[in-house]
Amino acid sequence: MGGALARGLIAKKLGRGLVLVDPAIAPRDARRYRAAGASIAKSPAEIKRPRAIIFAVKPQMMPNVAPAYATVARTALVISIAAGTTSDKIAGWLGGGAIVRAMPNTPASIGKGITALFATPQVNSSQRALAERLMRAVGDVIWVDREELIDPVTAVSGSGPAYVFLLVEALAKAGVSAGLPPETALKLARKTVEGAGALLSARKETAEELRRAVTSPGGTTEAALKILMSERGLEPLMRAAVGAATARGQELGK
């Protein structure tokens, strides 16, 4: 995700203000980022008065990484994309500060992500605008007004691409069971999901309205939806899945 953010910021002509801190960055990546005007640093000690610091590391790395930024973060906006890592924990490692928690998802790697943001009371209006500008480099942005909502956000949009990929897998396997060759079933499933997503983005109708438009009374789609919309169908399964992911996010935050 850090690489996706860096590429997005460079694409938005923000590369010259970007400093990437990565002690293990590959030489090829370092050359590419420098060519776009970004700088490479080995430690936070090399950073001079940043406007914003983005922690794009795994949650389990935060206790080791964040404290080293306590000095440079004093006057900076801090944005963290570490799932399950609360603003209180981050403030504890940094000694306070203006903190925004962000939850992007993997489509950010192609500029099609959605990021939910939560700001602590210490974040002023100009810092909120800066956080939104930075995260819009990789897609759309929404704000939530309570930090605890970041966990269900993670369960819906953060983990959501995996659910869609599983849908493609399951649809392809179902096609094979119905008699299609594996390659044909996979291509049909993949392109159908890609096309449906593009249609949903391009049209003003709701997902429900688009679903109804595809469903002819007494037709094949209706026969399938009777299964998917049954008491043991897709909706209760999705509620259970999102509930499990939300609970896990809450556990990670303890």
C-alpha cells in the first residue's frame, strides 16, 4: 500500500515533496522514485519539518517504527493506515500529535481505491484538507466521525476486494460444475464481475435497481437469485463475514 500511495502521489504531481523512508528499498525502486522527484531516506532523522507523515506499515510493525518519529512528528499531521492500531496507541508512541487514521483498499494500487478517514480532535481544518488531498491520490475518500467505525469500514471496503475475488473463483467453479471448460468459466466470471463493477460506477441507479433490471420474471436470473437471496443465501453469509472481520479488527486494537 505504501508503494501504491507513492505512485499515486507522483501521478498527482506531488512527487517533489515526497520523502520515502525505507531502509530496505530496492535500488530499482529508489531510482524510479528519484526520477520522479521524490527523495529517499534511511531513517526519520533525515527528514526536516514534514507537513505530513504517512505510516504505511503493517500493524505489528508500528510499535517498533512509530516511536522513532516522535521528534519529527511534533508539528506534522500523522496519517496511519495500520489496521486495528488506535489513535491512542499512536499518540502514546509519538507523545501526542494530530492523527488521522486511514483505511484504504487494494484498488488504490490502480487509483481506484476508497479510503475512509477519521481525525482526532487535534487535527485542524487545514490538516483535514491535506489528509484528504493526499489520500485522493489513490481514489475516493469518505470521513467517519467515530473511530470505532474504522473496524467495520475495514471489514467492508478494506477486506472487500478479497470477497469479490472469491466471488469470481466461486462463479468460475460453478460454471465448471455446470459443464464449462475451466478457462472459459474463469474468463466469463472475471469479465462479468469487471463489467458489472464498471456498470455500477457509470450508472446512477442503485445496485438494487440494476439487479432488478437484469432479473426477468420467470427467467434464469430469477431462478438463481431465489437461491442467493434465500434465508441461507448471500446476505446472511455476508453479514457473518463482515461481523467476523469487524470483531477481528476490534481484537487487534486491544
